[in-house]
Amino acid sequence: VQLQAFGGGLVQPGGSLRLSCVVSGGTFSLYHMGWFRQAPGNEREFVAAISGSGGSINYADSVKGRFTISRDNAKNTVYLQMNSLKPEDTAVYYCAVARSNTGTYVPLWASEYGYWGQGTLVTVSS
């Protein structure tokens, strides 16, 4: 399984970006997918996750109401729409495939994910 994330960049506070992550290998529609981020000097933290069908979604409290995770199983792609961006959202964003993809539970911990993309940098600054 390979993942490629893109869509990062420099944006002003209050702005928006949409990240995409294309997955190759396996059956994408069966994978629970997650987005994580890591700022310099910080540990990798959970941002959002979505089940294979898209019916179960979780968000970190810090992004609820501002970020939206979605997926297009026909395109093997998961998205992260980020609105009302803040300087504290600055980080490298990673997409990942969960180790266990049964049921509707979408994992919240990095250790529960087995495949990772290379990351895309999001910088929120004026």
C-alpha cells in the first residue's frame, strides 16, 4: 500500500486549504483512513479519521467545526478540507491507513495505523 499526500502550502490566517491523499494498492474502500499532523518539536497528533464507507468520522477537538474529512472511493482518495486556519495549525500533515479495518470504529492513535504517506507541509502565517 502506498500513499501520496499533497495540497499543502502557505496560507494566511483565516484561509482555507484542501489536502488530498491518493492510495494505491489493496482495496481502498475497505480502509479506515486518518489524517495526523506534526509540528516542529511536537509529537504526531490525530486530526481526523473516516471509516471505509465514510459512515463513521472522528475529529480532534482542536479542529472540530473547521476541518472536514471526506473520501471518494472511486478515486482512491481521502480529503481534508481545512477552513478558518490558525497559525497553530502549522504542521506537516500525514495521511495513513489503519491496521485494522473492521467495524465502524475509526482509530485515533498513530500506533493504530500501519501505512503512512510522506506528509505535506501546511504553513499558516501572515
